[in-house]
Amino acid sequence: MPELSRSPDDYDEPIAYAHAQALNAQHDRDRDTFAIGAGDSVDQIEVQYAVEPAPGWHASGITDDVAGAIEDIVEYRDGARLITRTVTYGPWRYLTPEEIESL
């Protein structure tokens, strides 16, 4: 397969550019050794803290520092609560053309 243009200026829409680059990656012999954002090949776990401004509201002030989240509580209404979540990041991989087509 011929290589598709790698210039975003050659595409009308960002999704068309992403699709072309996914096709390029699918046919790239080095794709298993390089990926945008490549880093550790193992999962990384991060604990994040945030403030729920009022019961049932969306999280605000998301941070990895509990002290920063606690300081943000005073800016919200009565009932604001400190919340936490654990985020697991896996290794980077290329999106397949099929995954992009299904968007």
C-alpha cells in the first residue's frame, strides 16, 4: 500500500487525517516499537482527588495533590465533599483504522 500524506494540511477534516495516519501505522514495519506518547510498557496507577461542589455534582478541581483539593473546598457551597478515584493508564497503542471508522 502506498504511504498516505502525513501532512494535516492535505485533509479536509481532522478525522480524515487521523484515519490516514492509522492506515500508515498499520502498514509500518516499526509500529510495534514506536508509538506517539510511547513510554512504559506497564500500567501506571495514579490517585486523583477532587471536590464535589455539592452532593451529586460533577468533580471540580481534579488534582493529584490532596492538599490542593482540600483548599478548593472552601470555594463551594454547603455540602461540598472531597472525592477520590484511581486511574490506571495502560501502555500507548495505535488506534486501528476500524476503531476510527466507528467513531
